[in-house]
Amino acid sequence: MVTASVTGDVLLSKAMKQVGDVGDLWKNHGMFRVVGNVLRHPLFALGIVAMAIAFFALLFGLSWGDVSLIAPASASLTFVGNMIAAKLFLHERVDRRRCIAVAFVACGVALLAF
């Protein structure tokens, strides 16, 4: 579930960065051009598929466990995965403050588990 969610987030981010500034595109060419450019981008479609897989994996997880544990655990692990993937694949600057924030979220979920 976490892998699919992180993959979907990275693919959608990459697609939107390649589409460009949506505000400028909307202002210059209109809403239909924005929607067309986004929907025709192959990474966008792959990102949607990955996010759908993550959603259905979450549904399976919720059918097996408590929502008070499954939802926060999947979210916190997704935060950690997104931070790592943003640094590795999108070459984003991940500073110490973000790392500490993700660590706090992960620690909070660990406290829920015990």
C-alpha cells in the first residue's frame, strides 16, 4: 500500500512538473487545455493507477485491522517514503526540519501501535 502510494505521488508530481504552471496555462489557453494536457500525460495515468492500487490496498488493510492503527500507520510510512522518494527521484531539497517532522509523525504512530 505504501509503495503504491509513494509511487503514485512521485509519478503525479513528475507529470505535473512536466505539464508546467497550471495557472499560466489556464489563463492563456483555458480550462480544457489544462485538463487535456494533464490527462494526456502518460506519467499522470500511471500515477492514477498506482494511487488506485494504494486505495484498494488500504481497503483490504481496513478490513483486517483497526482504522485507528491502519490509517495512521499507512499515512506515516507514506510520509517517510515520500520524503525519501522526493530526494532520490525528484531531486528535491529535503532539509533537516522535514526529516525531524517525519520522524515525529513516525514516532507518534509507533506509540499508537503499542
